[in-house]
Amino acid sequence: MSWIALRMLTGDRSKYYGIVFGITFASLLIAQQGAIFCGLMLRTSSQIADIQGADIWVMDPGVQFVDDIKPMSENELYRVRGVEGVGWAVRFYKGLARSRFSDGKFQQFILLGLDDATLVGAPREMVQGSLDDLRQPDAVIMDEGGYKYLWPNEPFELGRTFEMNDRRAVLVGLCKASPTFQTFPIVYARYSQATMFVPRERKLMSFILADPAPGWTSQQVCEQIQQQTGLLAKTREEFIWTTIMYYMIRTGIPINFGITISLGFVVGTAIAGQTFYLFVIENLRQFGALKAMGVTNIRIVGMILLQAFVVGLLGYGLGVGAATLFGELSKENMTLAYYMPWQVLALTGGAVFFIGILASLLSVRRVLVLEPGIVFR
Amino acid sequence: MSALASSAAPTSAAFDGTHAVCVRELSKVFGDGDGRVTALQDVTVDIAAGEMTLLVGPSGCGKTTLISIIAGLLEPTSGTVEVLGQDLGRLSNGKLVRFRGEKIGFVFQQYNLLPALTAAENAAVPLVIAGWSRQRAVARATEVLDSVGLGSRARSLPSQLSGGQQQRVAIARALVHEPRLLVCDEPTAALDAHSGHAVMELLRAVAIQPDRAVIVVTHDSRVFEFGDRIISMSDGAIERIETPAASMSGRESGT
């Protein structure tokens, strides 16, 4: 009976396309908005994820997320280094710096200050120049996206200068960096250099980056640091999630995206559900004839579920495919946050499954209560 | 072979097996209270195998209700129906559905062909329901279509066929699984006189077999001549049973 169900479905082209369109629309909207939401959330923590090599972040106990800087005194670094289980620990500066260019324009940067000796937290991939050049006086490295933002359509050119806190900064390299939530250009400098690019304060150290000693896990060392210093210590993964959860809970982003996703779901359900329902209603006589000819209710339900499954699968594939294509085409656009993890695909699949079930249940009910005698009326 | 009928309840005659359909004291009431409608009242009738029995009467006289109950599509309020020796009232719903699928063929007034299937595929549907593979069912259906003169249109969609041709496909579909009872509801109502005549000729030619009963509901007096027996109904009861010749002469004499 499966082939009969499928031929019935595809035979009415306009309704068939209408149902597939409805589900495609819902899938596209849910997957695309979900991916943009995930992309945005990822950006909130991209600076944590970008820093490799140190698995432990130590910070003031009042810090709630990565951009919530509460500077610590230098003494804290030595206290952390003295905690049992800490392999090594280095200072890390993170803050906003205002720069001034020769043409009089101002621009805010995300300024990252790396430990002078080890350069822990340095960018992983250089586009131009060398990481070692950061050791030169006044040297800074800028992320590729920031350079393109500041000097659009201009070739990469090292040696450009600008001022931060009345100090000269020289661009010695360009690197790759994940886009950030704030979208400001990212500038890397040595810690000692970075602290001169911002107004002097009594405490300047934003974070301490550390790694466990051999035989210790990051989790154990975090607990040790918290117990012995009273500072807040998190593994890299934990800090990423702390930051993401802060934005999820304390900002309106999830609600706004949730509304769009819900609208996509509702509109998709309405279009697909209504069209599928109409499709079944218009075929009631045919279903009645099949029942009269000896098709059981279970087989009829099976036929309707198969039809719903096929349009659901098609709509899901087309919708997710279109969302993926959108993501691929907009990959070069740094301002668009787009990240599609498997969870978004699963969520979209679940929503489509629900739409299919809902549409089927409404239709199935009509067919089940249908008297086969309708064929004689 | 004969048809025996009584509007009043006769004795509870035992089903003797010589008739394909035995109906006893059958009543059907729709609704209740002020909306109560008695569609059939104490109908008793036997329908013989090997014959074409016409069920005639004005609209609303209960013809459709009677064949719906005989075909197992509707439950009676009271009375019994035995089809091919099987008391339908004693069958569970599942068994009744299976019985209908195996033993009864249907020809509907509006054809009820599936618009997306070809003529051969439409005719193959009862075999597919019975579990035949698609290929085998369509091959068999094509042979049956040949017998109704539509072999060359086996691959046509219903929308590409005339009304008469669609009804031929419906007849092929009704006969493809070789049912023992064929129920036809107004098979000529949607056709012009010529096509209607052709369909009835075809029914007589291919449907009537010694072990098969054919019941045709119609109010088209032009096709009365094709029946072996005519059961006239009025107000939910059987008025009379006669042969076509008697019916014709009765109408000619005004009785």
C-alpha cells in the first residue's frame, strides 16, 4: 500500500508542493535562526576558546563572564603559583583600549596582553608577520578581520602606526582570530606593553592563565586554587559555558531568537498542517473507497503517516540544506555569526517531526471516524 | 433461482445456502428523538447467485442503506444479514473488513478511482490490499482491463478517460479479485444513455457467473431490462419483486 500512499501524495502537485514548502520554511527558519543564535553565543566566548595551551582561568570571585573584568593585584599571581598542583601560571590582560589614528579617527580595540616571557594566549595562526616580532618595542598584532574593518579594500601592510593612551603602537603582524561578540578589532601585545596602552590603575591583571602539574587534573587544581586563594578558578570549558550561560540568562538574546524560531514553527505548522489536513479531507472519498474495499484502519493510518514522513523528510532536507547554503554563502561575512552544531539539526528535526505528527493526527482522526458507507452517498 | 421477499417479518427461515444473500427482518434507524428516521423496516429478502438483481425505487426509499448493510459497511439496528453463508453480525470488525476485501466487489456511482494511479494500477488496488506485489497485481489487472475492452488504456490516468471508460476501470477493479458478491451503486447515473447501456451490457457479460451474485442499485428505468430480477423499494420496505418483463408490462399497462 506504500506506493499507493506515495502516489496519492505526489498526484496532487499543488498540495504536495504546498506541504513541502510549509515544512521547508519552518525548517529553514528554525535551523537558520538556531545557527545564528549558536554563532552569537559562540562569539561571546570565542576569546576563551581561542586561547590554547592554558586550561585554567583564574579570576576575581566576582567575575561573571569573560568581558566582566575585575582586575587583580600582581600578588595573586604569586599566590596561585604557590598552590599545590599548579604546573605554571602567567598573567593575562584583557580590556578595551581606545586608539587614535593619524587621520584623527578613533577606534576601540579589544586589547589582550600576553605574558612577556612565554606569550601564552598568543594567536594560533599568523596571516602575516611573526609572533616573535611582538617582542619588539611598541609592537602589536591585529586580527585579520579587524584590519579589514579599519582599512577596507586595502592590502595587508605591516608597519602601520596608531596611538593608544598616547603611546605609539606599531603593527607587526596579522593573525586569525574568531570573531567576538563585541565585534571590535582585537589587538595583541606583550603584557608589559599592553598595560601602557591603557590608563594606569592600581590593579591591572585581568586573569591568570594556568595549567596543572603532571598528575593533576584541571578540575582538581581549580578546586585547590579556590580553596587556598579564594579566587575563582575555572577550566577553559567551564569558563566558556559560564560566559555563554551569562548571555543566555542575563540578556534578551535567547528570548528574541526564541520568538523568531517559535514563529517559524507556528507558521510552518500552520501551512504544512493545514495543507496536509486539506489534502486528506479532499481524499476522504478515496480513503472511504479503500476502507470499503477492505483496507484496515491501521493500514490507512500507516499510509497517512508515511505521507507525513515523506513530506517531513523532504521539507527537513530542503530547509536544513537551504540554511546550510545560507551559512556557506555568508561565511566570508565576518559580521554574521553562524554556527550550526548537530544540536540545531536535531532540534529542527524534532520540530519537523512534531509538525508531521500534529498534521497527521488531525487528519487521521477524520479518516478513522469515516464511515466507509460514504462512498455510496 | 429466485428472490424471495417480504416486508412483514416472515418466519425465521433458516438460511438454506442456495442464496448468496439472505436478509431477515432488517431494520435501520438513524438518529433519535425528533430526528429519528427509519430507513429500513423489517426487510426480508434473499438474493440468488448467478443473477443480476436490480434494487430500484425513488430517492430516499432505503436502497443505499440496504446495500450498505449487505456490503458490511453499515450496521443494522436489528435483523440479520447473511452473505455467502456468513452472518455479518457475528464477525468482528477486523474479520468483517477482511471478508469485504476478499468476497465483495464494489462499483461506485462516482467511480472513486484514485486520480494519481493509472487505470491498471487502479484496477489492481484490491489485489494490493490482499497482499499481492505491485507488479503481479498490475499484470493481472491489465488482463482484466483487457476483458472490459480497456487494455489499450491501461496506462492512462482517470483524468484522461471518459466517464464510461472510468466506470469500466471501476468494474475491472471490482472484479479483479474475483469476488462472490458484486455491489454496484448507480453505475450508470453519471453516464449518458449510450454509455450507461454499454456499462450494463458489460456488467452482464463479465460479472455474472454461477457462483456470483450481482446487486445493482439504480433508478434508471432504461437499464431495467438488464436485470434478472427487480426488487422495488418504497419507504424503507420492499414493495415487490418481479422480472424485467413483468415490470415493463406493468409500466406499459399503468399498474
